[in-house]
Amino acid sequence: MSALGIDYGGTHTKLLLVDEGGAVLSRETVPTGTLAELGASVRRFLETASVAAQSFAVTVAGTLDPSTGVVRRSANLPWLDGVAPAEVLSELLGIPGVAVQDGEAGAIAEARFGAGRGSDEVFVIVLGTGIAGAHVLSGSVQRGAHGGAGEVGHVPVADNGVTCSCGQVGCLETAIGGQQVGLRWRDRGAENQDASAQDVVAAAASGDEAAVAVLDDAARALGRAILNVSALVDPALIVVGGGVSRSPEWTVEPAVAYARENATFHVVPELRLASLGVWAGAHGAAAVAADTFVGARAQAHRP
Amino acid sequence: MSALGIDYGGTHTKLLLVDEGGAVLSRETVPTGTLAELGASVRRFLETASVAAQSFAVTVAGTLDPSTGVVRRSANLPWLDGVAPAEVLSELLGIPGVAVQDGEAGAIAEARFGAGRGSDEVFVIVLGTGIAGAHVLSGSVQRGAHGGAGEVGHVPVADNGVTCSCGQVGCLETAIGGQQVGLRWRDRGAENQDASAQDVVAAAASGDEAAVAVLDDAARALGRAILNVSALVDPALIVVGGGVSRSPEWTVEPAVAYARENATFHVVPELRLASLGVWAGAHGAAAVAADTFVGARAQAHRP
């Protein structure tokens, strides 16, 4: 029972074939193209693999209607808007497939095979330009009743008075979102008008007081968010990934220290850095394919 | 397959026998006594019932180790400290039993049979002296990894600077906990030194400005808590019970209005008032008994 994970990214697409135990049989990175081009790339990839894929899942970087598999909006792959990519690919490949949001695929992979391996109740936080969160319980993302659960980036935990892209004031994202860290540095007088989070970390490391203050605020906000997640969800483990976590000594580590110092009844869980890197989405997609179609095939085989 | 729910309260104990469909066969309220006295009461109750109970669950008003069933601490029934009440009662009654926290039993009952009936993803909030919360997914409470999930009373959402019983500042409980509402009224100059939430509501209804301000603060804090729950858990429905919800026009209704006005990406769920009243705990306990022992009995009957 082999399954194919397709991580359909903005510039490159990752193809990963796994066996039923999740072991990698083959993998390849191809340039991103239209669905017809992707179908051709996958056919070539599968011809060179020793085992046929029996199902696939394809990630979508955008919003997806989970009941129909239709993409509502994909900023980077606009040809997907209003299209059900798994349906199109399934026709091209002759095997059943399903679409999954890219963040969900990555969270499933980190929770099951990456830093969360061995724990049944993992909360994954990705500190990128935006902040994504997902509560992965027994390997499955808890989506909530309207697909909105896990939005840890949009819980107000910062004292900065900044209006978030979502419209609320003081969301976690305003303090620690990749671009936001640069903007907060500018708010404190920095001349660099489009600093990245890495620029702010570099400035802090060379003693820039404004940069240090910005990262202190970011870490305190993340610490408060961790306490909120502990109070409401109480995960066994928090896994943190994304660009801003690449300098953990300035962000993740002081955030955990803040959470531990300010915990009262909370059990602050262990926090680990994400470990799968750029293949996380493809691993998660392959797992979703296996989850989705093993059951369906078993039913189809019933007498 | 009949199941007995025992709601072991501070002064009275409720006994409820249900059939396998959950229909009530018999019920009775007895004065609360020791476990030996409770065992005798239950025996008398079952003798008058037409059907034998095949299992039971007993509620614990206190903290419970879910893995052993041992009570850590019960403020109102101190003879339970360090005791496994279900084990003792099981010996006395000759049927298998399990202990369940009283708040968890009430939340299960409201979600399955009360105001949450028909919805698969319910968040229950009880506004009492303390604030209890529980995320009930497909009829089961999501306890989290350390039994701490759902603590909506201890998420900081109030601007009052008040230190909570838990040690944090500005928890929901400091704004809307039963006694806390009275204390906030005193903070604003009221002469009544031990006002209840109902006293504050009565004063607000007769135009006391300080009381109106206290209830405004309480409703705003509850509205923010609802937004936090929507962002992290995203339930389909919120059920609110407890004494402070008895004047919903001053608390729950303005809180929902605040949440809807301030929602951005959130889907603010429908909010309903709890409907089962004082029998909720016994209903929930009976359901837990049925859940726990139907599986065990089925295994025992395997050849």
C-alpha cells in the first residue's frame, strides 16, 4: 500500500513515495507548473519508482473547502482558484487522491514523524510571515467546527496596540510574525525600512537596544500564547518551526522561560524545534493519502 | 444494559438509573453520607427499581487522578481524600464502577442530552464561584495531556489588574466569577462588603452605575474569552451554565454581542444556556458508566 505525497509549492514541487509503513521509497523535486504539467512530472517520477502509487494527496498553499476539495484562493498558484486539484490529478494519474492544506500537512508530519514523534497530543506553531497553529491529536489535525481551530497567531497577547492584519489589536502575529518583527523595530526608531526578522536578530546580537526590546516583546507574547494554549488545549508537547524559530535563543527559548516563570496551574509542555525541514509537507501529504484511501480501498474490496 | 449515575454532592446525592438508550428508568435524591452510607442508599434505590444496574459512575467534587480513580482532594467531602470511591462502592454494590469529575460529568450531559444535543463539537462554560470549561467532542471531554484543558476561567482577558486565585493577573474569573463580581463592585465603591453576583445584577437593574460598569467589564471579558475559544478550539456551539448565567441579559447576552462585534476571522458559534439544571451531573455520570463498561463487557463476553 504505497502512497504519494505531492507538496505543490510556489516555485518547486516535492514528490515523495512512501510504503505502508511510511518508509521513503523515492523522492524528487520538480519545478512547479500547471496541473497538466504536474501530472506529467508525476507520471515520469512514478515510472522510475519500483512500486506503483496507490493513492496521493496534494498540498494547497491557500484556502480550501475541505468538503469539496475546491481551492477558494491560492495567492501563489492562481490557476488553482475555484479548481479541485485532486480531482484533476486523479483523472490524469488514474489513482484516487485528496487535497490538504499545506500547513495541515506540515503539522501532521512534524507531529507524527518529526519533532513530535512518540507524543499523541502535539501543538505545532509555525512562525513565518504569518503564524500558523495546529493541534494534532493522535496524528490528526483538530480543525474545529468551521476549520478555524489552532489560530494561535490571532490570540491577543501583545501590549503593543498594533492592529493586526486580521483586524484585532495585539495578536501574537503583530509581535513575532516575520515582517512584523521588522516593523516593530522601525516603530522603535530603526532606520532600516524593510528589515527581516533575521536582520533584527543580527542587530540585537550586536547590541542594538531597540532590536533587543523588539525581540523581548516578541518572546513575551509567544510565552503568553503558550500559556493560553496550555490552559485551553493542554498539549503534551509544542513543536515550533518557521523562519523566526531559526534563532531560538532570541525567540523560542526566552518565550518558554517566560511561560515557565509565569505559569500558575498550567503544565507548560516540553517545547521542541521542528525537525523535518522542507520535506515536511510532502511527508504529511503522503500520510494523509494513506489515511484517506486505506479505508476506502478496504471497503471497495469487501465482498 | 442499564447504567447508574451517582452525583455525590456536598449535601445531597442524586441517583439516576438509565436504560441503554439513556432513557430514565428511576431517580432519587438522598442525603449525602459516607461511602458506606451511600452504598446502603444505592442498594435500597436499586431494590425498588424494576431493572438491575449493570455498572455505575460516581462524580467527585474535587481533583481526581484519572489513571487510578483516587481523589486527590475534595473540599466538601474530605473523607474521600486519598480514596478511590468507585472501588469502594464497587465492592459494596457488586457491579463495576468508575469515578468522574463532577464538572466533566455535567459538561458531558449538557453537550449530549441538554443544550448541546445534536451538535458534535460543544464548549461548555460554567459561570459559578469558579469558572469551569470543557471541550466536548463527539460526546467526550477533551482533557488534554495533563487533564488541564478547557480552563477558560484562567485565560487573561480582563483589564482590571486583579490577581486571580490561580496567581495570574486579569483571568476571566476575576471579572465574572460569582464572588469576584461582588468584589469588583466593592472596588468601585459599593458599601455591600459581601455582595453576590445576583446582588450586583439587582443593583444594576435599579440603575446603580458602579454595578452596571462591573457587569459591562464582566461581559466584555467573557466576550474576549469566547473569541479566544473560537480562535483556538472553534466549537460549533457554546453552552453556558452556572449561577452567573441566570441573568443572561446582564452577562451572557452582552458577552456574545461583544464577541460578534469584535470578531474578525472568527466564526462566533451559537451560544445556548444550559438546560439540564441540577440533574446534569447524574445524567453525565450514567453516560460515563455506559461508555466505560459496555466495551469492557463486550470484551468479557468474547469466546
